[in-house]
Amino acid sequence: MSYRLEIADALSRRHTKQFLYAEVHPGGLHRSRATGPDSPIATRLSEEAPSGTTVPASLVHGDFIPKNLEVHQGRLVICDFDDFVLGDPLQDVARFLVDLYFLEDRDSHLVTLRPNAPRIVESMARVFTEAYRSRARWKVSEDHLRWHWRLQVIDKIHYYHKRQHLRPGFEHDVGEMVALLD
């Protein structure tokens, strides 16, 4: 699999989500600027897309989040393989790290930012990332991981919008989520 094709596909999906989101929340995602006053996050993602990576394509869960992990007979079990593909494993790492910032009710799918997130979540994320780096057989680039992080934040905002755009406080919550992109 070509990483260029995978990256182009990922950017295409995120651009579509941004356009859908922008229709109902003008300026929301575009409040995050990269190189100048007119550069939206989409431009930033395109410019920062990894090139020539040393990360080998491998199996990617696609929805690697805490709620898809269970303990069975003392062993960690991964569930929900609906999005299972061959690709960049850092996608799963970033997805897991982004999800640490959120709480989701399994029944109502209500998503909220975790209270006291920065201090606690950054500590959890650091431990998880260090453990992953110690086991990976390739160099885990901070820039490459950060790029996947931003893609996953956009996906989370889109998920949140689809389920909660009528909820009181939605605009405030989205503002906090957009701030995670920087």
C-alpha cells in the first residue's frame, strides 16, 4: 500500500467532513490557523502530511479506543474490527490518544471532554506513547504522530457534531475541541 495514497484518502475524507461541518458551524474548524490568517487546518494537514515514512504498513484496527478494549481471563482483548485495514499503525495510536480526552456514555453516545483533561490525560498519553515507542520496531516520529492526532481530532469533532449539534453548550464544547488541533 502506498502511504501517499493512504494520506491522500485520509485528507480527502477529512476535507469532506470539514465542509459538512462548516455548513452548520461557519468558521469552526477554520479558526485554527497554521502559517497565516487565511490558512485553514486543511492546508496545514496537507503541508504536514508525512512523506517517505519508515513506518511499515501493518494491520490497523481503525477504531482503537478504550471502549473497544476489554479484559477477559486476565488478558487484554481488542473488540470491534469493523474498520480493520492495512495501513499506518500510528493512526491507531493517535486515535487512542485523542479518545483519552473524551468521556462517552455507551448507551446515549453523549461525548464530553474529560474534566481536568490536560494534566491527567497528558500523563496517560505520555505513558502510552512511551510504551508504544519502546515496543515499535521503527522510529515513531513526533511530527508523524501529531499529524495523525490532528486527523483524529477532526474525526472526533465530526462524530460529536453528528450526535450532539442540538445539545445546549455544543458551540462551547466544539471550541474546546478545535483548540486541541493546535
